[in-house]
Amino acid sequence: MLMQNNDDEKGLFIVGGATSGFGNAVARRLLEAGHTILAFARTEEKLKALRQQYPQQVEYVAGDLTDIALHERITGQLGERFLSGIYLNSGGPPAKTIEETEIGDWDQAYHSLLRWKVNLTKKLLPHMIRQQYGRILFQESSSVKQPIENLVLSTSLRLAVVGFAKTLSEEIAHHGITVNVLAPGYHDTKALNRLFEKKSQDKNISLEEAREEMEKQTKVGFIGDPDHLGALAEWILSGESDYITGQTISIDGGVIKGVFG
């Protein structure tokens, strides 16, 4: 059995999509707290740039996250070291209505949003079970609680991830492993631009007007800051979150209207 870290010790975390958007925000929060990350993303140049910023704390594996060979390289680089947590994150599929989708879009969404997360989780799960500790955190979308227009591909496959995460949380809690989901709404990332562009096109309005419409949908009146989500993710990935598992946590500025939003 691998020896468990004390809560105040610095850990090793695997971080997906660490070079941009939410993934970069989470990676920087962990690094600024003194942890080490094993980052993976498609663009090696961006991964190298991140390592240059934190030369003693960043390891990386570059490649397509849907490629099973990449998962083998990640587990190989991890070796037998203690793994504190995993943050599973990827970009979303194109913004389309149901009528606009082709069956190939659904196949691609399955590969980009669900299949790789299941495979990598299953690859790393025995490692966490041996050490009797772990934090697994999926980055999905608030659309799993309240659908967002033009995001049927994202909503459908991310709901499958939530079902997987909830079931997994019940199966492995007795091993000291928690499983949770972050469900962000509109945040100031490049990924949000595809929604601005789609709304601008559909309504024949400017990108600025499209952004203003989305801001008005929130109760707080503004788009979220990814760095603030990163702070929440850092805590959920910490030892202090040991009593939270199986939860899908919304960070949406009050858009979701349900009582349990």
C-alpha cells in the first residue's frame, strides 16, 4: 500500500487541459499552493511554457486526450508515486441545435467528452485504491442541470459523465476516494466564444450584444472568473473535502432556477 499524504503536505495531481481555460486556472491554483502537477494537453509548446513558469513543479505529457496511448504514457510517468488527485477536463463540441447535428457529431462528442474520461479513470483507479486515498474531479457544465441552447451535444454526453461519476462515488467511497463534478455556467474563457458566435449568428446581433445577453441571464449580472472556479477546485481536490462526494456543484451566477441547482 502506498503511504498516504498528510493534509498539509504537498501533493501530486494529474491535470487535464492544463494550458488554457478552466484547466489552466486549476493548474495555476495548485502550483501556487506548492503542489506538483502532471499536466496533459495537445500542444507541447504550451505545456513547455507552463513548465518554464514552474520548473520544479510541472511534469507533462503531450498528446490527444482521446488517444488511449496517451493514457498509458500518463500512468507510466506517474509510476508508483502517491497520487493526490485527478482533474478531468476537456473542451466541448461545436454549438449546434439537434436538427443541425449529424450522427458523426454524436460519435465525436462521445469520444471527446465521455470515453476518454472513463478509460483514464479506470486506469488510475487501482493506484488510488492501493493507496486508500484520492480525489477525482470532473469538469463538466451547468447544462447538466439546466440545458443551454445550442449545446445538445455537450449536455447529452456530459450528463453521461455525471451518471458515471455518481455511480463511481458510491462504489469507492470506502477506499477514501471522493468523486465530484464541477458544473460551471458562463465563464470568461475562449470556449464561451463559440456560444457568443452562435447567438450572434442566429439573432443577427454583434458579439458584444450576444455577451450582454448572456450576462443578463445571470442573477449576479456578470460572466464568471475562471480563477475563482480554480480556487474551488483546489479545495475539492484537497484532503479537507473528505466529506463531499457524489456531488455536482454549480458555479453559474444564479442562472439555474431549480431549488437544488
